[in-house]
Amino acid sequence: MFRTALISLDHSAAQGPLLDCLTDLRDLGVTRVFLIHVVKVGYGQGAEYGNKAALEEWLSDRAAPLRAAGLEVEIDIRAAGEVAKDILQAASEYGADLIVIGSRGQNMVRGLFLGSVAREVLRQSHLPVRLEWIEATGKDGEAACERACHAGLKRVLLATDFSPQARAAEDAVALLAPRAGVVDLLHVVSPDEAARYARWPVMARAALDNIAHEIAAAGGTSEVQLAEGKPSEEIARAAAERDADLIVVGKHGQGWVESMVIGSTAASLCEIARRPVLMVPLKNNEV
């Protein structure tokens, strides 16, 4: 499905864990990887750029396990005033079809918060973005981080609201399905929907069954499930119960994203999922 991935690293203690399990990008079809570090000039980090040789050595060390796994890896260091913008520019220059970035905040002791760079990349990207879960393991915050490894794509969870904008995520999962063990198809019925449309659960199950037929036609296996409640919480709960290796959602959708702003459901999901989230934007969408 994907061939070229751009992985953004920010030279923090969280970046070791970010790369610990990324050899599983091969399960997404990735064969070529660009590791990029963007130095934010004029904000303390600018001094890093004067030590480019050390940064290149650091990135080369990070690239070693990916290369050992058979991936073609190149490194890039650049300076920019707006980190997210330059990450997206690099992805365009390299012809990447996937961006990978860590989901973490300034204070990891308090739990996971969607960092400003990750949020801006998600907001602006026209490419699918895979958000990796990084969390603190002790009181030292970023000095002690980990990412829980998932072995391959034994279970993929697609959460859809059936909006036209969610179709891109559904199409992405259909392409991933032959590489996955099982695809869980989930729709969360909100309390408002349940109150307004008595037949909505029946209609939603029929729509999920239709997606299941598409996955079967693509050579995959799926299971259908409905839930009721707050979407982000129910999606995270289902992913935990099924031990999903990856959650796939659309970037835009009813109640998910309005215009260029990451909606509350999508943002909340990224902050509580405790596993990778692949956010797929509209095809040819202009924001």
C-alpha cells in the first residue's frame, strides 16, 4: 500500500522508542524510509545545526536497525522556522506517501498529550499520517520513555462514521486487509444518533457489512461490531479489547474534523489509544 515513508525525529529521549518497532512498516508495504530531523532556528534548538556532524551520526545510528531489517534508509537534517511545515515540504520533495511522527507532549509524566508539531502535521497533511504512541515509564519524564511493540498487523481496527470523508480510510483498510490477520470494523453510535434515529443501528450494521464484503473481495478477513457511547473512548476500548496493532480513521468526518481543525474525537483518540493510529485524509482534499 505504502512504499516511501518519512519519519520525523526530534532528538529527544522519546525517539529511541519511536524507532524500536518501526521495522513493522514493512507490513504496510514500505521499502524506503527517510529519517528527517528539523532544527527549529531561533528557538534554542538553532545551536544544534552548528553541530551537523553529530546530528548526522545520531541519525545514522537510528537508521541502522531499519537498514538491518531490509529497508532502504536515507537521512536529512534541515533548519526551519516552522518545523511542521518543513516536515511536510520534505515529504513532498521525497515523494513520500506516509508520514510517521511520535505522539507526545512536553511533559510525559502527566500522560500523553498531542504535541504541537504532531498536531500541525496532522492538521496540514494531505498524506496519511501514522501517529506512534510514546509514553513515560517513570518520574524522569522524557528521560524514560517506551513504545509498546506490536508484532505485525495481526489485528487492524477501522473506525468509520460512514461520511463521504471517511471513505479514504475505508479504502486504505481494504488495501491493507490482505496483509492483516483480521480487520475489525467498528461504528460507534452516539447518544444523539440513538435518540434521533431508532433504526440507525440496523442501518449502521448493514453499512459495516458492505465494507466487510469489500474487504473479503480484496482477500481479507473482517469482523463487524457496533458500540454506543463517546466515539474516542469506545474506539480506544475496542482496540484494547481486541489488542489491535493499528487503528485506522479518516482525517475528516462528521464530528471528527471541521475544516482545518482536528476534531475532538480524533484528537482524543490519538491521546488515549495507547497504540499506533493511522489517520487518512480525503483524497485530493484541499484544506
